[in-house]
Amino acid sequence: MDEYAQRKGRVYATVLVDVETRRPVGLLPDREADTLTAWLAERPGIAIVCRDRVPFFAEGAARGAP
């Protein structure tokens, strides 16, 4: 998972990528821990999370895919 700017320097979102296939598997409208938690909770088969060091990714991953 990583963040990207939808509009340079203004609106940020999250892209989720399958590391094995290198294909996007999800786009989240923001970079909030609650949004990521909900997305991960709907996909219990996810076993490994690769993330940026941003705190909201750590929090969302810990809650959504413990």
C-alpha cells in the first residue's frame, strides 16, 4: 500500500497493489486508518501487508489484518 496524490499536493488517496503480480487490487478514496481497516476486514485471505512507514497505514493494517 502506498499513498498518491490525486491532485498535486492537495488530495491524497491510497493504492493497494498485489506484490506478486504487481497489479493494483484496490484504490481507497483517502489515507485514513479506518478506511484501510474496513477494506482489509472484508478480505480475510490477506496474509502479508507491505506498507509505507506512515502511521495511518500501520494502524489500519494492525486493526484490519491482525
